[in-house]
Amino acid sequence: MPINHGGYIPDVNLKGDALTAYYADVAACQHQIIQKYGDKYISNNAIIDVRHCLINKGYVLLS
């Protein structure tokens, strides 16, 4: 599951199984970024990298 407290999860307009798959992809991206940034996960650069990771997986993120 994605990191909720202190973490960053972009908003999307998904429901059901698609939302479950999105949360799995968010968790994978977060773990990838945590390896790079460690305890500075909520920094601006980390947030940008999470967004890029999700966009590279094919998601269109809401502002």
C-alpha cells in the first residue's frame, strides 16, 4: 500500500480495480523514490520524481 502519512499521492479519477492497481503503482514508485531520497521523501524533488514515475506508467495526473 502507498505511504499515506507524510507521503505524496497524486489525485486521479479512478474507481474499483483501476484504483487498486493505481495504489499498487504508487507504492512501487514510492519505494523506488525512498531508495533515492531516504527520509527526505516529501521534498519537492521526490514529489516530482513520484509524479514522473506514475506518468511513465501511463497515468494522467490531476493538478
